[in-house]
Amino acid sequence: MNFGERIPAIYGWGSYIPIYRIKLDDIAKAWGEDPVVVKKGLEVEEISVRGPDEDQVTIAINAAWNALKRAPEVNPKDIGAIYVGSESKPYAVKPTATIVAAAIGASVTIRAADYEFACKAGTEALISVIAQVASGMIKYGLAIGADTSQSWPGDVLEYTASAGGSAFIIGPKSTSSVAYFEAQYSVATDTPDFWRRDEIKYPRHMGRFTGEPAYFKHITLAAKELMEREGFKPSDFDYFIPHQPNGTFPIRVALKLGFKIEQVKPGLLSPLVGNFYSGSSLTGLSRVLDIAKPGQRILLVSYGSGAGADAFSIVTQEAIEEKKRLAPTVDYYVNRKKYIDYATYLRFSNKIYGL
């Protein structure tokens, strides 16, 4: 779909990644596996780990604060909607969005809700904010994707499931906005590649089935749909940011669609910090905005198991240059780290029952 006269745009963006890391070598050794073999299949070196006093809520709040730093012209009282996408919120019945609203000083006359669609819950939140801005229902909105990703101990997901997220303040396009949305398309099918039933602590997945009929099919469909309807080709984009479950899938899907590796690598974070689930593709976008120049075009395609994909075409504006320095970059958080061992990782991740 295209937008009318009231074109939605990004005013501020911000991310947060916990300081703690564990190397894949340490996880592999704990389970008696060969670290070389494990890393070869995933192309991930280490993952971020939430601290003992951190959860999905603290990640969302820190990302929101950073987004506001880059949008000094936006009064939190003027934010009309806050939506948070996640699959690891600490409350089964209580929204993260209202806690974020209180933390940033938003008005009580606000729409607030949490979204869930596996790893594309964050972009579902973004679509809702975009729609309300475009319709004139709200002046500004805040969309967040944040997770402390979950995995069974010893499962292959444990090698990539990490913690982090990003937030975006959206409003009508102006000289103060840093990038505007020119198109958005979504696809969805009933493809059960990954799930977690009620009261079950960790998700299940279908192994190799999560690849071709799930991740690759949906990202390819969404990306092709947007490009065909808008008359774009891969060379029209400066950056391509797909969902990042590991370090190999994003490169494979990019080459399959006709993109070059150089278009993918600037937004590729999973080899450095793992998979943030709902915060994955959005933090890739945040990292690209940290370095993008005015007039560049970005293709963002999220993926969520169950299954679906959201595609966005985004064009950067002049104001991006002056706003980059107003908040910590994604790479600041990537490079700020403390290593922990597997026992500490289990404790911080609340994988030891009874603590």
C-alpha cells in the first residue's frame, strides 16, 4: 500500500542491548558439542544476555529513551499511541506499553497495547503506529520491538537467542523527520514452524522446516510483492534488512532476491549479538539509520513464525545527519560488553528453577 498526503515518517530511533555476552564456544562446551561445527552452521560468535536486573520491559524503556533523545522536538505528552511487540514480556496479563508510557512521561490519554506475532511483533506495532499517523488519529506514536529471547537449554536456539530491542517515534513527514515510509506490504500463512503453548516456558520449533517453507518463503514473498507493486528492483535500494535468526539466513535470502552482500552487511547484527526475536530486524534498521546518508532507500523485511512477513520501503531525509549524534548508536552497545560463563548465563536467563 502507498500512503496519502499525510506521509508517516521516523522522528527518532533508539536501541538498547544488555552489556553481558556469552561466547558460543562456552555454550557448545557445556553440552559437549564441537564449537567449530556449531558456529559454521550459524555464523554467530556470541550472544547478548540480559542482566539479573533486566527484562523485556527495561530493554523497551531504554530504547524508548534513546529514541526520544533523537527527537527533541517531540513532547512525550504528544505521543498518542505506544505499541510494544514481544514474545517474552514478563507479565502474561499486563501490558509492557503502559509501563513504557509511565517511564517516558506520556499522557494518560493514550492508546497502549502489546503485540504478538513471534519475531515480527515489533513491525506489527510499527504498522499500527504508521496507520494511525497516516489517518490523522494521532500526532506521534511510539513503536517498539524488544525481547529477552527464549530457548530450551541445550536446544539449537540457545546458540542464537539473545536480548535487545529498538524503538521508533513516528509522525507526519516534515523537515524534522529523518526518514519516511513510501510503501508497506505484508504476507501471512498458517505455517507452524515455531510455537509455545500456554504455560510452557520455552518455545518449540520444526528444525529445518523453519527455513525454506517458513523464513525464506515469507520474506521472499513480501519483498517481491513490494518491489513489483512499486516498480522497484534490488539495485534501487541502498540497504536490505531482513529478519536475522542467525548469520547465514539473511545473506542467503538477500542473494536469492538479487541483492548484493554489501547491501545487507551494514544492518546485519546476528553474527555479533544473536537474535533479538521481535527486536531483530528493527535493530538492524536502527543500525542502518546510524550510518545512512540523506536520500538513501532502505528495504526492511521482518519475519514472524506462524507465519508472516512485513516489508517496508523507507527513504532517509536531511535531518538524519544532525540527529545521529543525539543518542548512543547500536555499535556503541555492540562494543560495550562483559563476558560471562555458562553457569552465570543460566542464572541471568532464569533457566535455573527455584531461584
